[in-house]
Amino acid sequence: MKRRGFSLPEVLIALVILAVVVTTTLAMFARRQQYLRDSSETILVWQAIWNEAEIWRHFDWNGLEGQQKTFQSNTAILQPLVPYVTRIDVAVSKDDPHVKDVSLNVDWDYDKERKIYRRNAHLSLLRADTGGSNLW
């Protein structure tokens, strides 16, 4: 007599394999969504930083320290990242008093429990006193 069908252990093994495949696929898709969100946020932050860099490149070298220490460009592009913090630091180089380091920073992805920002982007502009116009 020929027996047809699958035995219970065969069906159970097939279900376990199927469960592993489905679980792995779902985890992959969830991780992919996280990577896409992180990438999108990073693009927004760098666009805002580059917009701000253009403004700071046009300030007169002698007046850099007197400027406000938050972004002066329109930061509406960063609205999806609320809460975020923008910060600008200006420091004269220790090696050469004719060079100033303008640091543009954005902190976002605030962790309320630990009270810290998890992500940060930073751009440093070196401005030199060329004695010429305020374009560079």
C-alpha cells in the first residue's frame, strides 16, 4: 500500500523553515525603512548646513565673531527633524591668527531618557584673512 501526503514531522519542519524566511524578510524590510529614514534625515541636514555655509562665506572676516551663533538661513527644511539644535562656533586658529574656523553643527534625534541628541552633523569652514573682499 502506497502512502500519500507528508508526515507530521515533515510538515512541522517545513513550517519552521517558512517561519524563519518570513521573519527574516519582515526584519529586513523594517531595517530598510530605518535606513531610508536615516538617509533622508542626513540629506536634509546637509542641505541646511550647505545653505548656511554659503551665508558664512560672505560675511566679512573681521566681523565673524560678532554674528549670531545659530543658523541665519531658512531652516524650514529641518522641520521633520524637530526637535533639533543648530549651533555655530567661531575660533581663531592656534597656528595662524589670520585663519578662523567657523564650525556649523546640527544635532537631532533627541533621546528624552538620556537627555542627549543621538545624531550630529558638523562642517568646518576655514576662513583666511586675505585682505581682499569678503567673498573668501
